[in-house]
Amino acid sequence: MNPGGRGGDDPARRGPLARLTARRVREARATGGRVRELTAVLAALLLLTVSAGCSPGPQPLVVHAAASLTDVLPRIGSRFSAEHGGVELVYDFGGSSSLAERIRQGSPGDVFVSASEPVMESLAGTGLVEQPVVVAGNVLQIATPPRNPAAVDTLDDFTRAELRLVACDPSVPCGAAAEQLFTTAGVEPRLDSLEGDVRAVLTKVAADEADAGLVYRTDVLAAAGRVEGVDVPGAEAASTRYPAAVVTTGERTEEARELVAYLLTPPAQQLLAGAGFRAP
């Protein structure tokens, strides 16, 4: 199963991830769509629960954030809350493109932290977010089950037909970065699935449902003991930067601005570095 890229109708001109067969693309995107829909429903239910509470207190600060921030951002939020009067934060993690679409559709939110500068720039162009600032960086690694039983050591191993191999869909930042890596290396990967966000790839590898997958270095560190990481030559050329911005339709603009600024403070940057993120 050959993956594919995103350019034009001529298969020969498409990137390697986008050359996945039409059937597999439909299956992968349908699955990703269901996951994104479920996440959106759960987030909406959480917000409704908070809104319906008996307390007349202020609404929580709602943060939409890239899935690769799932482990570290709540830790930063806890410090921020302790230093800002105990403000409550609610998180909605997922693929950056899906999160941006929720914001466009009017999903409640105060802060957006994306793993894609183009996605953020698109929102900024519509006036839905204030001026973004880059708060962190990341690079891809190959994730394998412990002890790497299939001996996946390079991108070339992603052409081995006997292996179960996964990556993110090119429509999300981790997939766009993976596509760039494969294209630069001249590798035509044989992928079994394209996932809707990086944590879905990590989950498959950690559950031994895949022999290898491309995820961020931070995800490998977060899953220490459940996966191993293999450095990818040239990964720096496809590095990811994380812009953060205040959502202009949010209800807690001042607190949102304070949180975005806090992400660049030494305490927050120390936590990000400890999780494997690069400095902005």
C-alpha cells in the first residue's frame, strides 16, 4: 500500500503520503473524522456541564491545543493557575487542523496552541485569533515497540511490505512533516494507516499494533518504557513550531493574554524543555 501526497490530480506529482490508495485514504480519514467528532462532542459536553453548574463563578479558561502538548500543557496550566488566583483551565486536545475548524465553527475557546504555523496564520487572517507568538519547537522520531523487534532504523525501512507502519495524515502537522521527510529522503513509504493526530500513531505503536510510526520526539519521551525512539537524519529540516494565540471570540480575553504570555516565561519554558520541546 503506497502512501500519497497532496499535489494535483497527477499521481506522479503527489507527495508520498498522498499516494495511498483511494480506499485506504477514505478509510483512514473516515476513522480520523469519527475520532475528531467524538472529541468535539466530549469537549462540548464538558463545557455544557461547567456552564450548567450551580456556581455563579467565572467560566473556565478554555484552551484548544495540539495533541502533542497533552502531557505538558496541563502542568504549565497548574502553575499558571496557582499564580493567577486559581483560574480554572479546561483543555481540548487534538489535531491542529481540526481544532482550527472547531474555532471557525464557533466552538467556545480562549486560547489556541497549534503545531502548525500555516494553520494559525489562516485563523489570524480571519480575525479569529490575535497576533500569534511561537512558544516551542519539535522534531519527528521513529517510534517502535520496546527493543525495536522489527529493527526499524531508518526511513528506508518504511518501504518494507512485511511491516505494519503508520504515520499521521498529511492534513495535520505531524503528517505534513512526515511527508516532507519522506519526500526529501526519496522514500515511498508503504503505510497501513494514516491517523488523525500524533497521539493516535503513538497509541498504535505502544499497543504493538504497529511495528513503527513517525511521531514527535516529545511523544516518545512521554511514552518512555512503552515505545523506543530512533532519530531520523534530516528531521531538523522538517521541524515543527508551535504558535499560541488568544481566540478573539473568547469570554476571558485578559486571562487568555496572560496565559499566552506565561508560555514564554522561564517556568513554562523549563517544563517544555523537560518534556523534550525545543526553545522557540
